[in-house]
Amino acid sequence: MAPGLLLSVGGTPEPLIRSLQEHKPKAVCFLASQGSIDLVSEIKKKAIGLNFKDYKVIIDDINDTTHCYEKALVCCDFLEKEGISPQDIVVDFTGGTKVMSAALTLLAVSRNYQLSYIGGG
């Protein structure tokens, strides 16, 4: 169980739904691009039995590591305002672009957050 979850959203909702079911967060920040933001409502709808507060942050340039990192910091602010301590935050970099994943990994390491990846298969 992870009280706080930061999820990068890509083109496939299923791994993110699995991440939500596995971590059972009380607060989630969805980090998405303009092209993937519409998947968030589908992800939330299919996360049956889970009740969490959520926040969406849109990345304008999915190929700019610094921009992705700065947008991920907005997610951190949301989770911290929800009263979640750093040791209780999980960063799942399963979805999104490679640049988004790199930015989230840098963020997690710099803040001592836990990392999560839901593989296929």
C-alpha cells in the first residue's frame, strides 16, 4: 500500500490500472501529455473499488526532460499538500515516453521516493 502515487500516463491504461490496484493509494497525481490526458477518466473508471483523491498535470513537451521534471515537481507538491510523507510516495514510470520515465526516475532518486514499474506479460 502506498498512500501517494505519481503515475505517468501513456497510451495503454491497463498497466496503470494494475498499479493503482497494487498500491491502493489515497492520493494520485496523473502526469500526462495532451495526447494521453483523456485516458485518465478511463483509468479511474476501471480502478474498481478504489477511492482516491486525484490531480492531473499536463506535460506540454514530452521530449524535454527538464520540462517533464518540472511538471513532476507539481505532482510532488500535490502529494505533499495531501499530507503524504516522502517515504510513502511511489513513482510509477510505466506509462509515458522514455523522456518522461527518465525525468520521473531522476525525481524519485533525488527525493528518495520508491520506484515502481508494471511490466507486460
